[in-house]
Amino acid sequence: MDTDEITLSSPIEEKIAWAEHRYESFSGPLIQDKPIVDYLTRIEDAIQASHKEMGEAGILDICRDCEKNEGGSCCGAGLENKYDGWLLLINLLLDVRLPKKRHDKESCFFLGEGGCLLKARHVICVNYLCKKITDQIDPHKLNALREKEGIELDILFLLNERLKIVL
Ligand code: SF4
Ligand code: SF4
């Protein structure tokens, strides 16, 4: 396979191979680029801040219960196709190990036993809140979460753009 030729409609395995090939060939120069290093640090912090906010709002408890008792339902098969190679490359730069195969045929390629395997997620995944959550969580807490997620997505955009310039 020519790893230089992928599109958004390429199979996820090909996108992963593309990202891994880029990572193996270029991670050295990439992590010597100061803006990239800054964005990677800032996005780790922003992802942690969003996660903390989700925990404090009670969303993680609701999701845990939903996954255990109702099988979850929001990370369905096919959602992985929203991801492009660049976002997967960002995950590799954040020390994520991308899966080789799907854990559950009904679910997204990136859903592992303990939840999503990715750190940098697509805007659709970051923004998604099901009715179970919006009905139960105080809107002020949801607004606080939206603010944190906005920061996460802004940095992700800047990092994505910077990678395209440097590579
Ligand atoms: S977002 Fe909604 S559907 Fe998905 S795991 Fe959480 S509670 Fe369940
Ligand atoms: S949150 Fe993760 S597992 Fe769920 S749909 Fe998005 S990428 Fe897939």
C-alpha cells in the first residue's frame, strides 16, 4: 500500500498505517519543533481539564453505569471513519497506541474494554452528550464543560495546522 495516498474515505486500517508511517519517519523532527511541543503540552493539559470537569459534573458516573447496565450506545461502529490520518498522528505523538483490530464488531474501532483508546478526539466525540446526560446534569456544569472542551478543540486545530506546515 502507498501510505502517501489516503483520504477521509480510506479504511481505518490504512489511515492508521499512514499515521504510523509518518510517526516513524518524522517524529524526531516534529518533537523538535517548539510550537508543536507547546501544543502537545497544552493539549494534554486541556484534555485532562475536560476529563476532570466531566468527572466533577457526574458525567463519568452516568456513562460508567450506562456502559455496565445498558451496553452504552454512543460509540457505534463507523464513527472511526470520521478520523483522518492527521488526528491519528496527533494521538501517536501523545503516546497513544492505536489498536490493530476492532474490540467489538458493533462498536467504534477505537473503543477498548475500558472506553475510548484515543486522547485527541474528533469534535463529534468531544461534543457529544446524550439525552440521559443533558436531562440529568445541571446546565451550568454543562456550560463549564463546554468551555473546557472549547479550549481542547482550539489547541487541537492549531496543532493540526502546524503539523501540516511542518510535514
Ligand atoms: S454518552 Fe450517553 S449513551 Fe454514551 S455511554 Fe454516556 S450515558 Fe451512555
Ligand atoms: S469517543 Fe472514542 S470510541 Fe467513542 S466514537 Fe469517538 S473515537 Fe470512537
